[in-house]
Amino acid sequence: MPPESDGAVWPLIVQRARLQPSQPCITSIAADGARTELSGTSLLNAVAKSAGALVDEGDLGPGSTLALLLPWHWQRVVWTLAAWTVGAVIDATSPPADADLVVTDRLGAEGLACDPWVVSLHPLGLVDRDLPSTVIDATGLARMQPDALLVEPARGDGPALRRADGSEWSRRDAMAWLAQSMPDAAVRVLIDRQPDALPSAWLVAPLVPLLGTGAVIMTDGAEASAVLEQEGPARAWS
């Protein structure tokens, strides 16, 4: 955990963007090979926009619960950090109807009866076309927000994740777990899709870039050895 961190996430995102504005901190490689990189600046802007939408359009704030039903994708990281930026809790235990807001993708929205927000999984974040009237276009809402964060970010510590076993971790708990699991904060880490019951499914990809100058490579079923050879110096999460 960064020694100066009190549990607030937004200052760490700002710090990463200032230290390495153009260097990729997240590389997302989809099952079909589509590759997307987010630099420190692009991550900062994406989180600011999504956090603004969560507050202005979703009425979320500290202690609100968010069911994040997104696949292993860079958008999962952005919306996780957006939730923590405004103090919302990622709820991995409750059915979607029990959360204050459900954020999912087009496929995940099928069959839900809660007017979910749908995030586009386009590699460049383009808006999904012809969405059904029963869902809300989360990508469009976020794109209308300013690049700068104009909503009040959560300060200090607060709940971050309600796990499948019923336990609840704070933002400081999450950072401490990752710092203990990965002491070297300057490495590039390749992590393949993780089961949602594991803390790594929620904490590694969002927090690796915030612990220091490290970066994360997210793969969805790709051959780890081939990706490591392609990406250069990196180590696989284990």
C-alpha cells in the first residue's frame, strides 16, 4: 500500500497520471485478440467521466452499492475505480435487484428486470447502437461528463468490496492485501480472467497501477506464455 495513502483512491489515480501520463498502465487483451491500452491520463479521464455519471445520473455516493456484472475487460477496471472514487461499494454477494445500481454489458443485461446500465465493450469505448429501451446507455452517460472530476471524491477509508463469503473489505484492506501479495510495485503483471469469488478478480487490475509505477496486462483466456513474449518484461499473476 502506498505509504501516503489513507484509503482514498482518487488521489492515487491523479498521482499516477502525473508521474506517467503517457505510459500504458492497463493493457486489455480480449479473447478475440482485440487490444486496448490505457495510459495514466486516459485512465484518469475515463474514471472521472464514469464517476461523474455515477453521481449525477445514478445518485450514488459513499456507502451506495454497485453490482458490477462486467466481463474481464478494461471497462471493468474503469467502473470499479469510478465506484471507489465516489465511495460506492462493489457488491459481489447480493443479486442485482439488491444493489443500488447494476452496471453490466449488453449480453449481461438480458433477462434483468432492474433497468441496468449497459457499458459498451468496444475496444475504443464507442457507444453501443440500438440498445433496447429497457436499459440505460452507461457509455453515453459517461461520455457526456467532463474529463475533469467535478463531483466530490471520497476521502479517507471506506468500504470497497463485499465478497462472496459475506466479508467486507475497505479500500485500505484492499490496498494492503495487494501490497502484501505483490511487494514489487514497479513490475508489469499479466493476469488472466479470475473467478469472481477470488479477491484477485476485483483488486489486482484496478490497484496495480495505483501502488507505484507498475502496470497490468489483462487477458481473457489467451495463452500466457505467448502474451508474455509479445508484451516483453512482465510476470504472470499466481
